Amino acid sequence: MTDGPVTGRRRVSPAGLLLVAAAVAWIWVVTRWGGTRATTATMGLGLPAFLGVWTLMMAAMMLPSTAPVAALYARTITVHRSRRMVAFTVAYLLVWALAGLPAYALVAGLGRAATAAGTAVAAAVFAVCGVYQFTPLKDRCLARCRSPIGLMLRYASYQGHSRDLRAGAHHGAFCLGCCWSLMMLLAAFGLMNLWAMVVLAAVITAEKLAPAGRLVARAVGTVSIALAVAVFWVPTLAPGLSGGGMAGIDLPGAQVPHLCLI
């Protein structure tokens, strides 16, 4: 991407840059938290530190599925493309960062409830996610993420210096509406369970980009409802709530890191 009017010169793809940003976020998560097995639902972090870690997690998980929409939006920009795409992406991630506020309260509350009734809490989390996958709101948000042409027409009407921020935040809100229940599953699997993050990121990408994305959403809902029942017989299906603390993935030589966001 280059600033200034679009010319015939070859430019770096906006989608490619988002994928690079997602890869950097994944590397950070793996190297900093890959071997962590926290003893509390919030990983022992205060709210500011939790929001920093949460935002990086969301960048890793969400940016790959957002890259096609970002590339489409970039095609509508004729001047200052780099700067405007940065604004679009920052606003998109800001929506997910703000979602970290209720996420922090949720995982802290679920963690406390799990000490008395972890299996029941895990079943409730799975059930909520499963039911939401079949709701009209999920369908509407997913449809906007899968077919964003209507969004592009809306964004073309935005005026002023804040138009890219508004577009990024608007698209982020639809993504949040589409995926919040899937993110809630991290409370059950363990907030820093890297296997869960990888699987959920793949599910989100398939829902948005695969030809059978809607069927993927329905299948995930069915599996989640099944887990809500099965967890009573196999509590280890929800290690984050019924398995004695947060689950992680051990990496060779990994140690619990000191908090360092950069």
C-alpha cells in the first residue's frame, strides 16, 4: 500500500498486511503465554493487562477472517490508503478491545461460580453458545460478514475524517455480534488454551469465508449443545471451568512469563 493517489505501481495487499499482523499476534501469544497454566480465570491479571492480552488474542483470531473485507474496503480508497486502512483496522480492533471489559467480568464471575458448580457453569456456557448459533441475530451478523457489499455501499456514504474509524467500528460490531458466543467458549476451554484458540479461529474463518459457512455455524451450534450435555459425564471437556483452573498448551522449555506486552 502507498499513500497518495493510486497508480500503476505494485502495492502490498491490505489483506496480506492484516495476515502479517495476525501472524505477529499469534507469535506473541505462543511465545509469551504458550506454556502458561494460570490458576485463575483472568490469568491473575488486572484489568488493564488483561485488556492488552485480550486485544492481542482477538487480533490473532479475528484479523485473518477480516482480511477479505479489509481488502474490499481498500479498493474504495483512492488517496492516503495506508493511513486510512490503519484507521479502519484500529477501529475494528478497538471494538474487540472494548469487548474485553465484559469478558473480564464474565470470566472472573464464571471462575468464582465454577468453584462451587464448575460443571453446571460449563454446561451453561456451552448451551448459550449452541443456542445462539441458531438465532436470527447470528444469521444477520454472519450474513453481513459473508456478503459485505452492502456494507461497502453504506461506508461510501460516510464523510469526514472519521469515516474510516466509523467503517472499522461498524464492521467490528457485526463481527462481535457474529462471534461473541464463540469467544465465550474460551472461558470453558481455558482463556489461554492455544488449541482452543486455533480451533475457534478456524471455525470463525470457515463461517465467514467457506461456501458452506452457514452450515458450519449450525454444526458448531449442534456440537456445543452436545457438549453442554456431555460435560456432566466428562468434566474435562471444560478444563477452564471444571478442570481445576485454566488450561494451556505446554511448549518445550516454556515457562510462565512475566507480563510484557511488547
